[in-house]
Amino acid sequence: MHEGLDDSSVSAALARLIGVAIDRAGGWIPFSRFMALALYAPGLGYYASGRKIVGRMPASGSDFVTAPELSPLFGRALARQLAQALDAGGSGDVWEFGAGSGALAAELLATLGERVRRYSIVEVSAPLRERQREATRGFGERVRWLDVLPETMSGVVVANEVLDAMPVDLVHFDGTAWRTRGVARGEGAAFAWADRPTEERPPVETFPPGSTTELHAHARAFVATLADRLERGAIFLVDYGFPEAEYYHPQRSGGTLMCHRAHRADTDPLVDVGLKDITTHLDFTALAVTGQDAGLDVVGYTSQGRFLLNCGFGELLAEVGPAARSDALKLVHEHEMGEIFKVLAFAKGAAFAPIGFARGDRRSRL
């Protein structure tokens, strides 16, 4: 948060910035551009304004909770998989993208110990970097922060709830043709939806008239870039989403776009810009195909619940008390985070069978 500015003034300043972008673009910008500004505009965007966004309860001022904050057992179980991957790749380097509060980094470093020679965090948010520095202070110079991805890298890459906040393009089917859904100025200081012709369309043609869905060019580009830069190692992506057949199902005709504020969800990203998160589910088929086409081996895909159980989550549960066990079980229960969250894994130059997919591997569904 900027000193002397409350939430509404930060939001107003961001709205003015987006308005200028719309004017300079001739009165319309694609939703991906709007989303990028709303989330990442320096000093004003949701992830850049300094607000406390991750936490367990609304009273803390947070908007949502992620698995590492919910239970340290998430990081401890994941560490077992990372240890195997580090051994297979012959590396001591871990790379985490979008490390949030730093809770996962701290847990992985503590659990993996000397297996980690260097822990590199790629983080675009300066305020979040400060939270991460505090969380990992005890691990000294083994932890470093990078603004951008290096030209080459080796080791194990982790991204937990990162790709869901990457900008997406929206497309709308009017019954005759698909159109790109973008943002224009509305009445007063408001924003409004506006559609334009496009050649872009989802990979299936089963949507009823009036449908809106998302295309994930930024997330696919991220995977392709990782494939290009990673010389040897493994990649583990943890996020919520579906394979293509489920993502673009006719019954999901409204898409998956969602906003989060004070642990409540809404579907209107055009209001309260900068004051709430904007996310979408992922098309894991598209990500897997992109990685494979770019030279990665797809070595696993399953639910978060099954992945954690394969990594010894049950044994870890036995080590904690009832309250901690209650929180941890939310990570694996199907009606909580266990089923909607998935884990997709790639490898390059490292032949191994990841323990996290020993049972319940769903690659055949991609």
C-alpha cells in the first residue's frame, strides 16, 4: 500500500491508468491487456500495491488462502517429490515462480535442507518480495530473487497458483461467429465490455450461442519459455483447472473467469479494479501439448489430492495434532482443494518416474 493512499484512491488511480491505455489504443483494449494492468501495473495493480492478499481469514485483510498457508504439510509432501527430481537431475537448484507469502519456499528449504544449493525466486511484485525475504531470512544467501528468467537454467521448477493469474483473452460466441471480448470506457468512470471480430476460437466447436470462454496464450508462452531455458531438470505446476474436454464443455458456457476479495468470489472484473484478484482455471491439455511440442517430456498429471497422498501425505498427517490435521485434510479432500487442483509435471534430460504420480496418473485424459 502506498503511504497516504487508501484502497479507493489506489483503485481510482489504476482506473485512470487503464482509461488512458484504452484511449491510446483507440477506445478498446483486449481483456488480456486489461487483466495485466489490473493485476500488475507498477505500484497500482493488485499484486503490486502492497496489500496483504494471502491469508487464512478475511479479518487479516487477505483475499484468499493458498495451500502453503493452509498447512505446512503441503510443502513437506511436495519436498519429497522435489528431492527425487533433484537427485534424478543431478542438481541442487530449485526455482520458484510467484512465491506469494514465501511460506512454500520456507517449508521446502527447511525440509530439503542441504539438498538445495540455491533457491531462486522469480517474483514481479516488490511488496511480495519483502514478505518472502522475511519468511526465508533464516536461509541466508542460498535464497536469491530474480526479475526475469535467466537464459539457461537447470534443476527443479515449481509454480503453485501462478498460471491462473496470467492474463487471458476472452472470446464470445454470438451464435454465428466468435468475437474477441475486450474493454472500453463505459458511463462516467466505469468500464464496459465490447466485442470485436477475431479469428481466434477455442479448440472445440460445441458451445451454445451466448457462450464466453478463455484462451491461455500467456500461460502457454510461459511453459514454452521454460522448455527453452531449462537444460536439465523437472517442472511441477500446481493449479486449478481441467483437461480440454472438461474445460471447453458445453455446460461451462460462461467460462471460468473469477475474482476474489475478502475470501469471497464474484464474476465482474471491471469493478473495483486493483482491489481484487482476477483468475481463471487452466486448460491443462493445452499446457501439456505446448510443453511436449517444445521438447519437454510430460511425466505426470493428476489431482492434487492424489499427488500429495503419493508423496506420503498420510504419514505426515500422523505427525500432527487434530487441529492441524483438520486443516491439512482440506488439501486432499475432493470437495475442498484435492480434486479441483491438479499437478502437471514435465522433465527434460532427466529420466525418472515421479513418485507423485505412482497411482492415479491421468495423462491419458489430457
